[in-house]
Amino acid sequence: MLHILYIIAITAEAMTAALSAGRRNMDWIGVCIIAWVTALGGGTIRNILLDHYPMTWVEHPEYLLITAGGALFAALIASVMKRLRTLFLYLDALGLVVFTIIGCQIAEQMQLSIVIVLLSGMITGCAGGVLRDVLCNDVPLLFRKEVYASVSIITGAVYAGVGYLGYSIHLATIIAAVAGLVLRLLAIRYEWQMPKFVYQDEWE
Amino acid sequence: MLHILYIIAITAEAMTAALSAGRRNMDWIGVCIIAWVTALGGGTIRNILLDHYPMTWVEHPEYLLITAGGALFAALIASVMKRLRTLFLYLDALGLVVFTIIGCQIAEQMQLSIVIVLLSGMITGCAGGVLRDVLCNDVPLLFRKEVYASVSIITGAVYAGVGYLGYSIHLATIIAAVAGLVLRLLAIRYEWQMPKFVYQDEWE
Amino acid sequence: MLHILYIIAITAEAMTAALSAGRRNMDWIGVCIIAWVTALGGGTIRNILLDHYPMTWVEHPEYLLITAGGALFAALIASVMKRLRTLFLYLDALGLVVFTIIGCQIAEQMQLSIVIVLLSGMITGCAGGVLRDVLCNDVPLLFRKEVYASVSIITGAVYAGVGYLGYSIHLATIIAAVAGLVLRLLAIRYEWQMPKFVYQDEWE
């Protein structure tokens, strides 16, 4: 189940990423690379940091083909994509939550401490978008967007909390997924913002 | 033979990279770092992603000295470098092809699937330049430059294809190198471009 | 002793990094991420490159909490931070030297060659700031700032040199730390600059 949601999510992330690449006038290979980095980059960074090999996409190269296919298809139907904006915003929320839970599960299987479990979830959920922004030469959106990384942390905390209370991984996954999705959709709907730290003076 | 071409290629990449660093007014250490990242960064990222340790330059620290020396020398003779522009464009093509084949060989030795073999070649051939552009705060040139990453993929495909037909690695290497070089030089000569995906509307 | 200085240094780096994040109007999680990347990123990159696992902060998650706490505290007292500018410049010098020596020690324990020992020190000392600048979408300051990476290399060379002469690690650490600190403070005081390589012509 989580596996199917994962494939839907990476495809959706790849399709959205294609539009970012298009805004930078990238060629077709650039579109694929941005799509891969966005969809698979979070898990890749998590695996590098936790020394958890092999990479998912080395074991399952079909993920590279699916995401590349999705990205090129999105580039072909860019005008349609625009009208599906809301759908893809929801799919992105799904991706955030699914990636986060997978990240938490992996750190948990490695028996790492709770701080690292939450961080692993957040990296898996959010780092792909940061990499995309760095490659597109933007200040990462994550650091400024309405409640996004926070949703990841809360999703991870719910997941870990339910597991800690002795319930099964399945139940923890479902509750965390629902809680995370609801929170993210509310954040989109009401345009919740985290307090921002604005500082003007030059330093250094 | 591939080894000698490799050393020529990393030195040439380091020398070209020095000019990028100079355009950003970097000091001498910045020049060395940009040179290292450009010349050795592709193989380094490939090794991190494939968990293939130790790094080439950890085993052969002389590569760090050669590339740093080349970069500082290029900074000294920057005005001469300008007139050698075409030579260095050819040497860059050589580097692209040589790095790609080495990347394919390593993934092949690790018995990874064909998709990963091609990707490993492309990362080895192209990622150094992407890292250089990120550190120099540019949108990576790769994603917009005339047929570059495509040459890497085709070189890898020829290499893998000839090997698949049962011929020796040596023959596969030579045929792929010639095919890749010819393709890249034609792309430079006739300014071939991949179709670009241009998308204007703001999203997110 | 080095351990206590290390904790002081990562906290100070995290506090300074918070102001960088504030200048980019990041939210509170962005502030934490920039703080982590700045304070712990150098050692993390070194560990990835040298295949030296687990990460310090995976073994000691309390470092993540300390640096996040320091960063959020710095954001709260941003106006006070401004008046402590000189103090934090000194603490940054301390961090540079301490991180460098720790980086050298780790490469030495792995019995790597002297070139890699110095590079490991420089990466540990400097890469966190480079990552911060990339995430904040600046050309890395390191490559242009007055004698910074050079101090790291000289600190590492003194450390390795004293060790090579047969003296204990403790003595090597103390002499290298004092030499590095004095050098860096002199560089700040007299605004020493490395010669810059300025190159104007467009290439590529």
C-alpha cells in the first residue's frame, strides 16, 4: 500500500519538477535530471547520511524510468498541467507524508535514536525539493514556504508516538499519514505560515 | 591508455575551471577548490551514490596535486588560455567521453543494471561541471548546453552495446570513445541543440 | 578539552548561521537547517568523502539539539548578537581551528596520506560555510574571504609537522591550535587577503 502511494508520489513530484525545469529553459535531459533529483533526491541524501546502501533506485532502476517518463509527459502536456495545479498540490502533500513515513521507518529499522528518526523523515520528505531549488539556482522554497517541513516533523512525531505506545507499524503509518495529510491540506487551504525570522543588518 | 587520457582530461578540466573561478574573483585556494570539484567531482558523486570507496583521489592524492598545479598554471597564463579556447573545448570533449566510459566500467564491475551503468557514466562525465556551476552560483550549464549529457548517454550506450555483443572491453572502449568524440565535436561544430522545454507560468 | 571547544564552536557557528538565515527571511525550521548545515556540514561532508560512519550527529543527536537551540536563541536576541559581532568572529576563528584539527586527526587515524590529512582538515573547517552559502544562494564567501582556508591548511600542516617530529598528539594539537588562532586573528585584524585571480573574458 505504502509502496503504491510511493510510486504515485515520485511520479507526481517528477511531473511538477518538470515545470520547474521548463521555467529555466532546460533541455529534455535537464528535465529528467531535475525530476530525478526532486523525486528521488530526498531518499538519496538520507541514505548517504545514514550509510544505508544500496540506493532505492539502484535496486529498482524502473523508478528512474517511471519518473523520467512522467517528467517528459508533463513537459508535453504543460498547458494541461496548469489546470491540474490543485491536484498536483495534493499529490505533493501525499508525497511529503509518504516520503516522511518511509524515512522514519528506515531510521527506525537501523535502531537510531528518536531525533534521528524524525530528522530522517524530514530529510526524505523535504531534501529533494531543496536540491531542485539549488540546481535551479533559487533560495530553497522549503525554508520559506508555508508549514511544510513542520508537517514532516509532526507526521514523524505522530508515527513514532503511535509506535511508542505499542501499536503496530501499520496503524502508526495510517494514523501518521492521515494526520500529516490533513495538516498539510489545512496549511494550504488557510495559507498557514511559520513565524519568519527577518534580519536586515549585514554581518561578516 | 585510458589512464593516460584520464590524467590529461582532469588536468584540462582543472585548467578550464580555473577561468570560471577567476570570473568570480576567487582567491588561489578558491581556484584550486573549483578545479578539484570540476575535475574530480563527477567521479566522487558517482562513488558516493554507488557506495564505491575509497575515492580515486584518496588512493591517488597526486591527482589533487596535478589538478591544483594545472589550475594555478592556467590562472598564471590566463591570457594565453584564451587563445587556446578551441584546444580546451576539444580536451573537454575528451574528458566527457573518457569520464563517461570509466563511469560505465565501474558500474559494470559492480554488476549493476544497464540503466545504472548509463547513469553512472553520465554522472561521472557531467556532474563535475554541475557542481562547479552550483558553487559559482550559476544555473548549471549542462542542463542548457548543446548536446552534452546526450553525448554521454550515447557513449555509454555504445560502450554497453558493443560489450553486450560479446566483444572485449578494449574494443568497446575504443569504439565508444571514437563515437562519443565524433558526436561531441560535430555538436560543437554545428551547434546542435537538444529541444528545450520552455515554460513561463509561475507554479507554486 | 578539544571536545569542549568543539561544542562551543558548533554552538557559535549555529548562532552566526541563524543571522544568515534571517537575512533570507527563512522561517524557524529554515533557521535550524541552516544552523545544522553550517555547524555540522563540514564534518558530514568529510565523513561522506572518507566513508567514515556513523556521522557524529547520528551518534550524538544532542549536538543537533544544542545547535538548533543556539540558532533559535540567536534569532531571538538578534539585536544583541549584532553588538557581539567581534566575539562571534573570534569564536568562528576558534571553530575553524578546532574543526580543522579534528578533521586532520580523523584522516590520520584512518592512516591516509598527508595530502588527504590536510584536505580532511580543510573540508571539516570550511565546507559547512560553503554549504550555508550554497543554500542561501550566494557565491561561497570562503573562496573570496580574507585568509580563511589558508589558515586551515597551515593549521593542519603545523599539526601534521609537529606530529611528524615525534611529539605527542596533545602537543601537536595545542601548538597547531595556537598557531592557527594567532594567524586567523592577525588576518582579521590586518585584513590580510590572498591574491585574487580576476578574469573577465567570457569563456564557453
